[in-house]
Amino acid sequence: MGVRNAKREELRRLECKTLDAQFRTVVREGLNCSPFEAEAVVDVVQEVYGPYLNGSDGSLPPGSIRLVAVDAEEPAGKAVADCQKRTIRLTVHRGAQDDRCLQQQGAEAFRRSRIPDLCQEALSQGALLTREDLAYRIFFISPRTISRDLQALREKVPMVPLPLRSTVHDIGPVLTHRVQIVRLALEGKTMTQICQIMRHSPAAVANYVSTFTRCAQLAKHDMPVGQIAFLLRRGRGLVGRYLELLQECAQDKHYAYHLEELRRIGSAPGGPLGEKTTEACR
């Protein structure tokens, strides 16, 4: 039995999260071909389209990067190479406010101020960052330094876990965040209040509440969990938690009232938390 090489495994995981790796996975699964054939297709595409695609990301605003990350719906125990990936855009540097933070408080304070927002920004686009993503693809430092930053952030705000892929297996932050956000909406909290409490973007909050509202509408037709999950393109675990929330609504008049409000808004043009709530968030 060979000795594990942690650094080599780390590099392999990073190699699995490139645009080429994402394309190879799509080709291999979509065409049911071998890894060798998928690699040949990637080479041909690069040869033909490469001259036209290189340098075409000029549309990115200053301070932003594109990153390939693991899809948020992929379970934590699944190998990175087999996971679906998403190409997301992250705002690493926000301008003058970050310049002031770097100058007055240093690089450590800058990282710790940006990490929560970057994790939420990735999650709002349907992806989860890892410690390695933050270390090697964003801040260009060691994973050990990122681990110290994450520990400091957890100690500072223990009630709001960071949605990193490495924590999904332990505390399920993706489900936790979504269910907590829906619960806050059922308590009558406004969009602005939910964004402040959970440190989520308005788009992410609207997406989670919209999914819950559609789940509630489908549950009224006595659909099984599997069918609802298929129609919503969400995991069975998340749908199961939403159905548990619906049972709580049946026993709590306050929850039931706000659930009916969400259903009413959901049946109107624009869907749940549409223009009205987006306007309220400004």
C-alpha cells in the first residue's frame, strides 16, 4: 500500500476544477466516451476556437475573476473529479474600501472581510468554494493561513456558518442556510432583514424562498418527495426539510399566515419576492 501524498492529491483536486476539466466531464458523460476521447475533443476545440476565445473576458469588471467551482448540489463525499462544476464570477476587490482595509488593517483583515462575501457570492450562483479555492485561486496563500482565517471567522460569528464545501458533511450549511432563510420569511422578516441576518444577497434569498413556495404549491397536490425534487431540480434532502417546515406551518397560525402570503405573491406576475421585495431591499 503506497504512502499518501497530500500535496499531490491537493493539486489533483485543483486540476479537476478547471474549465478544461469541466468540459471533459460534460463530453465524457454526454457522449458516453472514454477519458482519452474526451481529451481529444478538448484538444480539437482549443485548436479551432482558442484564437477566438482567448482574451474574451474583457466584460469582467475590475476586481472580478472567473472561477470553476463544485456545484452546490453535489454531496460532500463525492470525488471532485466526478462532481458537476459551475463557472462563477467573484468580486475579489471592491475598490477604495478594500484599499483602505489593506492599508490600515493589513492583508489578514482584508481576507477575513472578503471570505464571507465570496462564499455567499459563490453560493448565490449555485456553487460552493473550498479552502483550496480560497488559498490557491483567490488569495494565493497557503491553505493553513486560510484555515486560521476560517477559524477566526467562526469564533467571531458562530451562529452563521460559512457555506464552504468542506463543512457540508458536518453541519450541512447549504440546507441550514436555505431552511433558516425560509424560516425567517415565515416569521415575517423583510428581505432587508433576512439579508442582514444571514449575510446573503437579495438574489439568493429570493431564489430560496421561491423554491420553497413552489415546493409548497406542489405539496398541495400530494406529490411524493422524489417527484417534487425532480420537478424543482433540487435534492430530496432539501425538499424533505421544506415539507417538514410546511408541517410546522399547519400547527402555527403565524407561520400559516405568512405561508399564504408567500403563495399569494408566488402566484402573481414576477413570482415570489419579485419587484416589490427587490425594491424594498434598496
